[in-house]
Amino acid sequence: RKIIFEKQWFYLDNAIGHIYGTTFEVTSGGNLQPKQEVEETTTETKEAGTDNRNIVDDGKSQKLTHDDIKALKDKGIKGQEIVQQLIENSTTFRDKTEFAQDKYIKKKKKKYEAVITIVKPSTRILSTMYYAREPGKINHLRYDTLAQMLTLGNIHAGNKMIVVETCVGLVLGAVMERMGGYGSIIQMYPGGGPVRAATSCFGFPKPFFDNLHEFPLSKVQSLLSGTFTTETLPADPEENALVEEESNGVTEEKQTSLQETEEEPTPEAPMEISPTEEQDTMDVNAEDVEFKENKEKENKENVREKQIKQWERRKKLLEAAALLREKNADGLIVASKFHPTPLLLSLLEFVAPSRPFVVYCQYKEPLLDCYTKLRERGGVINLKLSETWLRNYQVLPDRSHPKLTMSGGGGYLLSGITVVLDKGKSDSSNSEALKMEEPSSKRCKLQDLPC
């Protein structure tokens, strides 16, 4: 199919079989041809101005018009030659500084040279792309914040992770990439099913998805209370097929009896039917019967496929429920548009002690509420609410400087470590334990005080 990217269209047929990182040139008809490595000839000493103060951007500095450039393109002249002609026909190019000239050439090359490089998808590339193009889809999760989440969550191969996200599968893909296909992931999803648009862009092999499970958030409370059932879904496709056949048999019998009653002769005067008309009606009836049989067969096949899918879904749901019931997850990652407090308080029940958890939110206030509730509940230590600050720098010879534009914020992270929540001890025993932990000097002073 036709790919449209950065106002450029092409077909990827010729790219198949080449290694990642290959640079292609888009030829006429949108075909890709591997670009030959050409050593850039060092141009003669450029004439450059000392500064740009006298240059006025009035749109009259370029002698070539749009029609001229279009005519050059139609002739099949390559982008490199078009850029060279633009430089020669610019009246202000030689008055610009050396840095401004390089910037001008780079800008024109990007516009007129149809060159693309195919790179291997990764978390860094995909998160940068999503944040630059569609930040709303990933809850404005910046790539440095995602890196902090993966580090604080201690994601590594062999883990058993619980992931809750509404970032079109970007966080899930990042966790899967870091785990490398080893371990298990349980994705908790809201609504009818998990969204994994970004996850599919990573190009993971099939074994990566074998240990990926999903579980609906709507059934978490029933799982915790022990009332979780999957009775709404069919038990086994074979049993259902037998039941359906029996019911079909009964309905067929009813249909035949109805047809018989309908076909009983009426006491009215008989109508004379010619042999040709009788033949036509027989043919039509035969066609109708055949059409009905085909339709019934298709309906049965569709029902069968639907039942098999439902049964597979039920099986996966039971597997995910069994994993969650063990309550020994190695970590919890939350990055959703919902309020984090109820999510975190219920899902921490499935996490083993001494394991990290990380919660991302675009705003600070929900995480402050979550922080307060966790302190009241207990069972967590090392609670931290943090915000990362990122500024990009341009690093080039003699012109390294911070980028003029930067993002206002990359969201907030709440992280901590789970511990055993001992509910059996009373407050008095806790106060005694605290008293014993106090330094000896402090205990003496407390004892010496008069009553």
C-alpha cells in the first residue's frame, strides 16, 4: 500500500530484505532505491557574511519561482541539483553567516531531497514520535518520564508485572521490550478490551505475546472478594455445539410440522396448473431450498467461530485470574487517565512485599491525594512524588546551545516499595515497639519525667 510520510509518498516493496538503517532514495513512481554512499565534496571556501542584520525576508531573494521548481522536478532532476540551483539563484545566500548558510541548505535538502532511512522501532523512537505528534493519546507522557518509570519499576527479564495504562499500548510495549519475552505481564484494561495500537508498532515476535495476559478492571473487586465467575461465557465449544444441534433438531421438527399443517388441502375449489408452470415452481422451490441450506450452513459456521473465540477468551481470563490470585507480582505500573487512588489501593493487593510500584499522572493533585491515602493505609515505604525536568540541547561545533522551545511539563510520578501490612497487632504493641526503638538517652528522659 501507499505510505504517506512528511508530505512524501512511496511504496515499501523494494525495502523488504534490506537491513535496518538502510537509506533509500524515492524515485519516480514512489519506488525505493538504496542510496549509494557518495562522499560529500568539500565545497570551495564559501563566501559568508559576518552577521544577518542587513538581510530582509521580503520573499524576493529567490529568483526561481514555484513553476520553475516544478518544471525541474518534472524533468527528473534530482533533489541535490535543485538545492544547488536554489543556492545559486538566491540573492542573499552569500550575505548570510556560515551557520545560517548550513541551516538554509539543511532545510532545502529536507524539502527537495526525497531520502528516507528505515530504522528499527524502539521505545525511545516511538515515545518521541507519539509525544511530538499525538501527545493527547499517551496522556502527555514524555519519553524521559517513561524512562524513569521503567527504572523505578525495576523492569527486567523474568519479572511478573501488572500494567494498567491508557496510552494506546506504549507503556505496555516499553515493558515488553525491557523484559525481552521472559516473564509474564498482566495488562489490566478498562472497557471491552485492551488497546494495543502502539504495542503492534514495536514489531515483537509471536513468542513475546505468549506470556501476555489481560484482565478487565471491572472484575478486580469480584476477584478480591472471591466471587469472580465466568458463567456468562460458554464452557466448551463442543458442548455448546451439541446443545445447539439438539435445539436445531427440535426447531427443524417444529418447522416440518408447521409446513405439514400449512400444506394440508383446503376445502376450496382446486386450481388447474399447467405442466410448464409446475416445472417452473419446482425449480424455484429447489433454488430456495438450496439457498436456505447454504445460509443455515454459513450461520452455523459463524456461530461456531464466535463460540470458539468466546471460549478462548474465557480460557485467557481464567489464566490471568489464576496468576493474580497468587498475589506475588514483582511490580505494578499505572499510567492511566483515571484517578489513581482506587486503582492503586485495589491492585496493590496483588503485589508481593518488597516490590516497587510506579504511578504516572499528568497532574499533581490526584497523586497528592493518592500519597495521603497510602500514608494512612500503610504497607508502603519510600514514597516519593517527583517531576522530571527536561531541556534539549543542540550539540554542534561552535554552536551548542539549549533549544529555544521546550515542553512545559512531563507529568508527575509517585513511586514506592510495598511491605507486609501487619493488621493483627494492636496500637499498644505498636507504641511499645516504637518506644523500644527510641534511643536510650530519650527513653531515660521520658522515664525521669514526673507523672
